[in-house]
Amino acid sequence: MGIRLLSVMTNVRQILKLQRDVPRGHLAVYVGDIETRKRFVVPISYLNHPSFQDLLKQAEEEFGFDHPMGGLTIPCKENIFVDLTSRLGAS
């Protein structure tokens, strides 16, 4: 019991360390394939946009709820993601 609690606490500390640089009202996502995956921080308001929801559906189909990076991983090319988020940010 004590060893399991220690490993859970270690995982929680790692997650909290990653979240420190994510401002309130934002979330971190990983974009790209395994070799070129890059981390982006986006406003949570993007979750309401149909185009972003399409990306989330792709992520669900590819990864389910088991994301290898420990965070939300979106399986699309970086330039497509940047283009989409630029358009969402301008609207």
C-alpha cells in the first residue's frame, strides 16, 4: 500500500510540474507524430469550435483515452494545427 501511494505521488508531482507553465483557462496538447511531437498551450475556448472538435475525435480514434505523452495528443501535422489555431484565434 505504501509503495503504491509513493508511486502515485511521484506521478502527481510530475503532472503538476508540467502544468505550472499552463496559464489558467488553457490546456497543453501535443501535436504531430512520435518523432516530431511538439507541445502547444491553447485556450480552453477552442474546445467549443467544431474544427477543434474534429481534431479531438481523430485523437480519440487513434489513441482512445491512453495518450502516450501523458497529455492530450492530437494526431495531425504541426502546420495544419498552427493554421487552425491561428484561424480560431482570429475569430
